[in-house]
Amino acid sequence: MITPELLTEVRSKFAHVEACPFQGERVFFENAGGALTLKSVVETSARFAAIPDNQGRDNPASHALVDIIKEAKLAAMDWFNASGGQVIVGESGTELLFRLIRNAMSRSEAGVVLGSTVEHPASVSPRARWAEAFGHRDVAVRHDDGLGLVTPEAYAAAVTPDTRVATILHTSPVTGMGMDLVGIVAAIRAVAPECFIIVDGIQHASHGLIDLSAADVDGYVVSPYKVFSRHGYGVAWVSDRLTALGPEQLKDGPALNWEMGTRDTGAYATFHDVVDYFDWLGGAVSAAETRRARIEAAGAAIKAQEKTLTDAMLHGVGNLKGLADYDGLHVVGGVENAAREGLVCFWSEAAPAAEIVSALNAEGVRTHVRKADHYSGNILTPLGQDAAVRVSMCHYNSVDEVARFLSVVAQMMP
């Protein structure tokens, strides 16, 4: 759905697509560490950084800032496909996950808090910390090492009627596999219908649609720097049910307010730029007539483009062998995995992961080594690996860039 001509236009909307300001020409396959930034976001950031006024004052500038935030929230609601609840901005995606999970756990009677072993520390850590503090029992559902994901069936086998809070990772930044969010939520609600469910959508956001009308959750968190915006803030959708518990806030402040202190209007404005980009892309690949319909069309186009890229990486381009063609090279989650979202993680018996990443970088191909540390040990240690190479792509990457990657790999593999 993204033609070569459209791909050229897509790439023109992002900063530093083909060259790093420090390294020079390079292929950017480190999108899971932070996606490329829209040029519109860069411009918007500069514009709002210069404005001295705050919201909530009786002057024209303040009124304008309030309107900008309102419009950005409406756009974000369309992007999340949420009919109720509210959109909030915080320090980061991790900080927002901590706050939402803490709020749910601190206001729930003692019981089980349920997560999984595939999750990132951003949700595992607050679960563990606050379970001990508030008298809950922290239970982790075992993920499937071979598939690199956790299934609804695994959650169904673990959930109990006294499950008060549950966390779900929508997509793994290590395996690259997306979870069946709707299926997992249904499995939890079938046994514990009043459970508060909070989702880490940080890795998923740039690769697939978010549909909170289909997924009955209470919180969904993203990090904008991983979905074409900038560092310095996080975005979350929060259900009315979770808000009714009473968020942390200033004494005698507005009862339903999650945000502390004066928010950066530029954060909201730059997230509006992200939604506008999805809107534009959806219009370029479809004749959809509403913003949400265009966002859905963009999501389908992104999914198709990224499958083309990962298929090329796994199975080869032209006369270049794919990763699946090398003996002794192992792909996390398996070669044929329909849950894959723009990411291939692998290790090779021919060379250490760090050596492969270094060789690729020397040839201008940016990837990343994942170590069996507190970020990735949950995935790699059960596989018997101390490290793996993560190659993470987005829809603005090209098959030609994949070919460049494979040509370097060919020089290293026996």
C-alpha cells in the first residue's frame, strides 16, 4: 500500500532519515530505541518553547494555549479510538505506567496483581514494589519462549477472582511480537470483571493500531519519542473508572485531574503532529472520510510495509541470503511468526552479538545489542543467551536499506 513514490514522500517528512549528524550516512534500524522524529515536531517544539505564557490565565495567549491542548486531546482520543476517559501527559511513558499502576494498586483491596514474564521493567517494577507495600500478591504469567509472546490462554490459566490489577505488554521491544490484547483482556474479565487493566503500549504505538473501543482496559501508555515525536513527555489514556478511584493530586485541586503542575503545551502540540501524520498517511493510501478511518488505513499500510521489510530481512533480497538462510543463526520468536511487528532479534553461533552490531555500525547500519540484563534478561536468559542483535524497523525504512544490512551480514557469516 506504500508505493515507492509514497515512501519517498513519507521519508521526506522525517528528520535524519539517511544520515546521523554525528556519524554521517547511515541506515537507521534502531527504531525500537526511539523512532525518527517528524520535521513538524521539530518545528512545533521550537515554536512553543519560545512562548512564556501558561494555561489558565485571562489573556489571549493563555486562552490559545488552552484551546491547543483541547484540540490535541481530541486528536489523541481519535488515535486511541476511545469514547470516554481522558488523555493526560506526564514525564515519560515509564513514569505514567508507575503512576497508573500505583494508583490502581493503592486503592484496591488486597488481592492478586497479575502480569507476565514478557513485560518490560516499566510495568514489572511498579507491580513488584507496590504489591509488597499494599499487601497484594504479585503473579507473573509465563510467556512462550519459542513464540516470544504471552497468550490469552496463559492469562486465563492464571487469573483468579481476587485479581485486582493486571498489566499487559502490547508489543515486546525485545522479541518484536505483539500480544493478542483483546483476547488477553477478555480472559481476565471473564474471571475478574472488576480488575483494573493497564497496558504498556510503548513499543506497539508506531507499528500497529490502538483500538480502545475493542480492548476494555483502564489505562494505556505510550512514549511519544517512540512514535515520531520527541523525548521529554509521555502520553496516557485513563478510564473514568480508574480516575474515580482518586488520582494523586494537589489538596483541594480539581477532583478528576491527573496532571501535576503546569503542562507543556508543546508536548500536546507535538503529539497532535503525530496524529496529523497518521491522518495524512491514511489519506494517501485510502479515500477514508473521517480522521479515525484514515488512522486505521494508515495502520494497515504501516503493517503491510513492515511485513515486507521483515520478510526481506528473513528470506533475502535479490541474490542476498536472508537471516533464515544461515546455519547457526537463530531468530527470537521463530522465523515464521505472524505476531512480529517490524523487528527481528537474533543471535549467531558464528560471532558474538556485540561484534555483529559493531561491524554493522562500522558499515553505517545502526542496530543495537540487547543484553541479558534487567531490560532483556527475561527474554534472553531462558533461551540460554547473554546477548542478541536487535534490528528494529519502521514503515519509512526501505527494502534497499534491508539489502544493505544483509550485504554486511553476508561478510560475517560462514
